[in-house]
Amino acid sequence: MAKPHRRMVWQIFPPFLAIVLIALAMVCWLFIRSTHTFFLDQTRHNLEIRARLVLTQVTERLPTGSQSGIKELFRQLGKETGTRLTLIAQDGLVIADSEEDPRRMDNHRNRPEVATALQGGIGVATRLSNTLQQEMMYVAIPVGSNEQALGCLRTSLPLLHIKQTLDRILTQILFSALATALLAALASLWVARRLSRPLEEMKRGAERFAEGDFAHRLPDYRGEEFDVLAGAMNQMADQLDERIRTIVRQRNEQEAVLACMVEGVLAIDKQETILRFNQAASSLLNLDPHAAGRRVREVLRKPDLLQFIDRSLSSQTPVEQHVTLMMDGQQRSLQAHGTPLRDARGREIGALLVFNDITRLQRLENIRKDFVANVSHELKTPITAIKGSVETLIDGALNDAEHGQRFLAIIARQSDRLNAIIDDLLALSRIEQGEEREGIERQQASVPEIVQAALQACRIKADQRDISLELETPEQQMWFVNPRLLEQALVNLVDNAIKYSAQGQKVLVVIESNDEMLQIRVRDWGTGIAQEHLPRLFERFYRVDKARSRHLGGTGLGLAIVKHIVQAHHGHISVDSRPGDGSTFTITIPSNDKRSLPHIF
């Protein structure tokens, strides 16, 4: 469990205060001890002086005076000096005492101060008096010659008045110490706050730097260390701001590049954890936008793709593989490239995968192959018929008027078919070229008039099959279109509707529009088209019923031409059909667009 953090002032103040209090306590203790020692030494010195003064008088009277006179003298001197006086003989017996009857007093030979004095020294002792039941200080000096002490004279004072004096001094010292401690605490707090305030300001400044506020600046401080530190932090903020701006700019550039790439980019580490991917990779691989940080096998369930990822991680060189995926029931083809991913030190940390969606390219390649095969087949059929007829005529049918006319009719009919196929191919090519130049020339024209012109062009064929052509439209509808191309598209649709309708039926053209789009629907009640043919219906040379289509004279390019004409108008075409119920082709052109480009026809 992490310890709670304390403010800097409370980390500085207690040590400062503790140092001051410890120093103050030591000074007080030394002072009290010195005072106590001083008073004891002074008392001992006074007792020694008094003993020597009394000794002078005792020495004068001791040879001639009686014992009772000496006792009286001791009482008088003790009363005048306020000192207890005791005269002790060589054998330890008390001869006289200023406060007690010597006869009731014990032998004092073993008392420390007496023993020292009887040996010729000055004895000093402090202890509890058995007689007075008080703590006393005793000072004893020898009586007699230096060679032989005849006894000793002892002076003593109770230590009660010394203790009282020391207690008064101690009380004063304690009050002074408390006042000093209070002042020291305030001074320590002031110093601590003075030292911690710049640090707290720097801490708040560092927090603002961490939040990204690099415009904030720390002020100048009086202390050299703080000023240098604040300057270093301001410089650090400038450098961080510049570096972060550079990183953000580079990241935005990378994000823009990745976002604009049509290729999917996926970066993974050695543990198969997704590091990063772009929007294209999310779309191509059906990845969750929040898949970063998860393992690949958690979000991708495609065996071919996982196998390629394993190859990329295990290979030291770039790898390439074609990957086929099933997405939403549709097959998607990807060209995958994998290369080792290295860090700044050159160590391999994973793999970088790039995916190109080649589904459309493959589909176009398949369409191209089908187109080549179909156009070859479509051209070969009339050419074969023409060649066969010519060979037959050469072999002698030319001399037979009846058979010659029949083979010449075949040649003429197949030549017309070849011409129609070539005309449609050229028209389709011109339309595609116009789309590549981003548009066709358009003008404001009456849509009903264009539809009427298309119906009029198909009227003869409709009358031959007793099929009525009907139009439902507003009285006038103006739209920006290319009238010639739109009429061609409608002719193709109406012609197809007539071909695949039974005799006596009708073909209905409906025009509808609003502010956003124009719709033209061509409806027939003919044979209809099965659902499996609808996705490929607008491909070149694609036929639902090849035999019947050729019999009816179709080239297989009509609907492809219609699709490209509509796309040139920035619109689209759709079909709704069911076998036996007929078909409805709907052309949708967006709102009036006055943009135009040079005419291509």
C-alpha cells in the first residue's frame, strides 16, 4: 500500500522544529546542570569558610574552655550563622553540636566527610541526616596540627533552600524555553513555507505542463538554485512543446496518409496483437474499429488470412500471397504483402501487412475474357455463315438462280449483323471515352419529347407485332440531359421490351420527377427474366437466352450501351423482373446539373 504523500512544508517544518527543540532542550539541561553544580560548589565553599572561621574561635578556647562552654559557643555561632556546627573527637564521638545533644548522637567516625577530615583532608558529603531527617551538605575540616588531627569540625546546611532556588530558576527556564520554542516553531514554519512555496509553484507548473499547457511559465526566484531549476523547467516546456507539435504533425500526416490509402494496412506484434490499422483495412477485413490491442485470432476467423499472418511473422523477408475471403456472402480477392516490422534499434517486433483489393480487377479481367470470347463468337457466327454461303456460290450455286438468291440473302443479312455489332461497339467505345473525360454535353430539354421520339422510332416494329406503346408523363418536364444519348438508351429499352413481349401486349413508359431526381420506367408484360441473370444483365454480350436473342436480331450490347449512357448522366439503371410477369427497367438521373463538357459525338 502506497504511503500518503505530504506537502513539502510539512516535510521541512517538523525536522527544523525538532532540531531547534533538541538544541533548546540541551541548552536548558546544560544550564540547569551548571546552575545546580554552581550552587552546590558555592554552598560547599561557604561551609568551608564558615568552618574555618568557627575553627579559629574553637582553637582559642579548646585548651582552656570546658566542654559545656564549647557547646554553648556552638549553639550561639550556629544560631548567628544559620549553620549547623558539629565538633567531633579523634575517636568519632561528638563533642559539641549546635542543634542536638551530643550524648544522643551516634559515633561519626565512619561518616565519609569525618573520615576524610580525620586523615587531614577536607571532607564533603551530601546525604539524608538521620538526626534532622533532611538532605544536608556536610563539610568537615581537621582540628589540630598537620601531623596529627585531634578531631574535626563539621559544618552543614540543609539543601532545601538550594532546591527551592533551583526550582524557581527551572520554572523561569521552562517558561523561557516554551516561549523560545513557540518563536522557533513560527520561525521554522515561516522558513519552511518560504522554501516550499517555490517548490509548490514548480509542482503546479509541472502539472500544467503535464496537462499540455506549455504556454505557462514559471516566474524568476531570488534563490539561485530555484531560479536555475525554474529556468530549466521553462526550457523543458519549450522543448516538449516543440517535440509534441512535431510528433502530432507527423502523426496527423501518417493518419492522413493511412486514411487516404485504398490499401488496407495492418500492423501486428510478435504475439499477434493488433497494433494499428487504417480504415481501409477495417473495411476490407471487416475489423471492429476498436480491435487495436486485441489478438488477431480473436477478431479474424479466416484460415487463409491467419496462415498468411503466420508466414509474415516467421519470415525474415517480404512475403506475398493471394487471399480469398467470403464477406457478407460475397467473395473478395485480396493481394496481401507482408514485411517484417522493426523498431528504432532495428529489432524485429512484428509484421506490417498491406492488402490490395483486387476483386474488381479480377471481375474486370473475367469480364474482359468473357468479352473477348463473346465478341469472337458473335463475329465468328456471321463470318462463318458468310464464308459458307460464298463457298457454296463458288461451288456452283451462283448459276442456280433460286439457290443463289437465297445464299446472297444470307450474306446480306449476316453482313447487316456484322455492321450492327460494329456500330454498337463503336457507340459503346465513344460513350466510355466520354465518361473518362468526366461528362458529356448536356442541355435543358423536354423529357416527354425525347421519350416520344424514342417511341416513334420503335413504332413500326411495335405495329408489326400489334403491340401498343403508351406514355404516362406530366405535360412538360424539362431536364438537363443529352437528348441524343437519352433517346438512344430509351430506343434500346423499348426495342427490347417489344422483342420479348407477346403479340397484342403493350409497353408502358412512365416519367416521374421531383426536385432531386428524374425517373423513366419502361414496363413490359413479356417473358421476364430469372433472378440469377439480373446481376450480369448489363454486361456486354451477356444473353439470357442466346439462341432466341440471336434469332430476334440482338447484338448483346444494347443494355451495356444503356448502362453507360445513364452513367454518363451521373445516374444509374435498375431492373425488376420475374419470369412470366414481365420486366421494369428504371433509369434514374439526379437533379439538374448544368455542368457540360465538349461534345464527344
